[in-house]
Amino acid sequence: MASGCARAAARCNWPRWRDAHIAQLAGELRGGVPATQLQEMNRLQRAQAVEMQAAQDAIDAAHRDWQARLAEWLQVEQRVKALRLLEQRHLAQAAVLQKRIEQREHDELVELTHRREAGSGDADAARTHPAEIAFLTASHAPFDSLQVRLTRKLAATLTARLRLPVQAITQPATARVEPLATPRWQPDAALATLWLTRRLGGQRVVGAASFVPHTLLHTLDAALAECWLDAPPEAMLPAALAWRIASDSTQATLAVQLPHHTTDMTRWAREIIRHG
């Protein structure tokens, strides 16, 4: 019983002894610094360390939250960019489709106006372009040569289809040796580029086309067939014809190789008109 009381007394005296020992050490090490001041400094240092750790934890948590939000924003931005790209592609495709529809309607209107009688076609012609009206109502001298008639026809046709003033100037042509059964057109890249640009609604001709549009060849075939059938057949066909095509912004060349026999030319022209 006595030993238990002694141990309990020792445990109660232990904090006081520890504080006393700390005070003694403080007196020896600090040289005059009171123990209470040293304890207060230690307490303040521990409190400061706890506060700094808490602040660092808060900074880390805020940084992690910012990184998560940044990742979400980047994902949203990528989705917005993808949607904008899809929208641009859709608008471009819709514009091309609309241009094709307008081109088809325009070609059908011109063809219908050309085939109708003069009296019944006035109402439709009023809705066409002035250059097209001039082309449809132009009168040609019936006894001119094929080259002269075709030169006028090409200038009027290209002016109407491209909707800008176009001149066709004849120039020497080089004929091929091999015989042909049908005419063969040879437009250069400048004329093909001008045709594509204007028919698709563009104004400024940029670059060079890598192919000759089928609509250009079809238009040239129709002009040549009409010129050939509108006048009595000539006794002899020239082997080839060539022109310099001039507009405000483009200088191009155009040539055509012709069949050797007029019967081949007449047969081809009738097929073009029949299936045009």
C-alpha cells in the first residue's frame, strides 16, 4: 500500500520535475533566458508549424481543384473546336450544294429560254442575265465561215456563262496528224480555272485547275454544234482552230481539233443537239 502511494506521488511529481529540468537546461544553454519564455517560444514555433502545414495543405487542395477545372475546360474547348469545325464543313458543303443547284437551275432556264419561241419566251428571258439575253437574241451572219461564226459564238457564250466580258481572238492553230471522228477541245488551265471560279460564284481567280470541267466541254460542244448546223455545210473543214480568250483578269488559250470529213462533223453535231 505504501509502495503504491509512493509510485502515485512520483507520477504526480514527474511533470514538475520535467519542467524544472527544462528550466535548468534552459538556464545553462540560453544563459539568462527564462524557462517560461523558452516554453512560450517552443509553443509559438509549434503553432506556426501547424499553421504553415495547414496553409500548405489548403494550397495543395486549391491547386488540385484548379488542375481538375483546367482539365474540364480543356475538354470543353476541344469539343467546341470540333463542333465549330463540323459546322464549317457543313456550311461549306451546303454552299457547294447550293451553288450546284443554282447552276443547274440557271442552265435549265437558259436552255428552256433558247428553245422556246420568241413570243412565249419573253417572260422567262426577263429573268435572265442581260449578257444571256444578248447571247440568246444575237443574230449571226448566215454566210460567214465556220471560224468567224464560232468566234462570235464562243465570245457570246462565255460572256453569258461567266457573266463578265470575254473576247475570243483567232490565232494560228496546230493540227494533229491522226484522224478524228469527233471534235476534241483543248482548253488550257487558265480557262478551266476561270470557268470553275465564275461558275461557283467566285470573283477572284486564284491558282490553277488540275482538270477540265465537264460542263465547260459540254458548253463548247453545244456552241460548235449549233454553229455547224445553223449554216450550210462547208465543203472542207479546217484541221484545227485556235483562239486567245481574254477577260479583265485572265488571258487563256483555246483550241479544237476537227474531224477530216464533214459527214462526221454533221453526225456528231446532230448527236450533241439531240442529247443536249
